[in-house]
Amino acid sequence: MSKHAPPPCQLYLISPLDVGGDFPDRLARAIDAGEGLVAAFQFRVKGPDQHERARLAEPLQAVCSERDVAFIVNDSIALAKRLGADGVHLGQDDGTVAEAREELGKEAQIGVTCHDSRHLAMAAGEAGADYVAFGAFFPTTTKEVSHRADLETLEWWQAIFEIPCVAIGGITPENCAPLVAAGADFLAVSNAVWSGDEAEAVRAFAKAMAEVQPKV
């Protein structure tokens, strides 16, 4: 994921927990509806063993590969390595950037959840992360939230650091504009896309995001 790829802010799709059935087709529809707006897809499936998760991931990885969308595995460096994924997204308890880099190689995209903490974000950047994620910005039903980030954190990060930042947490087409204006490089979205017509949702995001120009 690059800061230099248009449009200025792109979507980072997060999978629902259930990616069986027709979900590969839904993912393809969502990506295609964005016409380049979707930069990455995060495979976030809990529960099944690694063999089952790998089986579920493979058709989704193929959809992303065909469309030049980064396929990122949530939490598991081992699964990302097994799949030959484009990268891994690490929570604060999922291993270090150094461990991920050693296992996945220098080309892997490694992201780190930093909650609302500027300190964690700076530490991730110094450790060699490719992007940092701040959130949650709004109430979300996707996961339990104990941290609430603010727009000032995005503005501060964007003004000082080159590493891209991702905004996450309860983001919808209706509330995303301030995040884009504050300088988020990517909006991580899940329920707002998968809870209804995914293509329609992505088009709604595209329209809302295009109406806002970032301050930087």
C-alpha cells in the first residue's frame, strides 16, 4: 500500500467472521464496484484451525490477486507465511514487527494496531511497520472496543510521518468524511460493507470520499 496511489484515501476491507458460501463472489463484487478504491483486504477469521482457515482463505486470496488488491492476514504470522500472503496485521499481542519481517520477508506489508496511542504508533514505525492503524473512531459491532481515537491523532501523524495510517472502527459512508479530511490514508471497513449490498456500499464510500480533499 502506497501513499502515492490515487485516490488520496482508499478502502481497506476487513472480512466478516464468516467467509464461506458465496463470500468470494461478494468480495469480487465489492472490489470491482470501487474501480480501484479498494487497496487491501484483511482475512479476519477466528476459531477454525489453521488448515480450515487456509482452505477458506485461498479463494479470497485468488480474488485479490486477480485485482491487484493486497491480501493481509489478521493476527497470524504463521498463517500469512503458509498462504504466501501479501502481509499480516498485528494486534499488540500477536508478535512483533521484527518476527513478522523475519518470517515473511522484506516485501511483506506489516501493519500494527495502535488503538489511540501515539506512543504505540511511533514504536511500530521505528520497528519497521508498513502502516499503523488507529481506532476505534466510532462505535462498532465488529469487535469489543476499549479505545477511542480522535481526529487530532490522524492529523498529527499525517503531518509528521511518512508511514501510512489506517482509520478503523464503525466507519460508514455517512461518517467517513472527517477521517478523510484529517488525512487517513486508508479507511478500514467491515460491517458497513458486508451487512448489506456490498457493491452499493463501496460506491457510497467512493462518493463520500471523493467529496473530501485531505488537508495535506
